[in-house]
Amino acid sequence: MKYRYIYDPRAITEYEEAIIWYSERSELVSENFVLAVNEKLDEICEHPTRYRNTKKYFRETFLKKYPYSIVYFVEEDAKTVVIVSIFHSSRNPKKKYKRQP
């Protein structure tokens, strides 16, 4: 069964900021970034436990062509993946896991 996903408000902000940053440089790169995130979210929703646990209940996977990772946790009862962060690799890694379920 495919899971659905929801964004934590912080993740939405990070995602929107990344899209804006890329669109200021190139509309095509921005569109490709959105596609890369959507493809990775589809993979996560198909197999939510596929990617490694990085801290407690958090899981993380990386985008191939962009310096971002997607940090999430799985709510098994609701069959939901909660996207906690769209995290740029140059940021302080301690800030990845701020949200608690």
C-alpha cells in the first residue's frame, strides 16, 4: 500500500525557499528541482522504510543532482510520511531533527 505524505510547516518553508533560490538563477533548474523532490517523495511513499534511520525515528534520503536531503518519519497507523525537512547539505546538521512527532 502506498503511503501519503504531508509536510511539516518548516519543511514547506525550506522547500519554497529552495525553489525561489533556484528560480532566481534558472527557471529550468527550479523546475528540475521540483521534479527531483517529487520523484523522491514518490519513492518514499512506495517504500517508506527503505531509507536509513539517521536519528531515533527519523529517516533520510538524498536527492541525486541537488545538495538536499529529505528528512521524514513514518506514522504507521495513519499510513503517512511526515516530511520534516528539505535540508540543504551545507547547513548545520543538528537542525535537521527539530520536529518531534
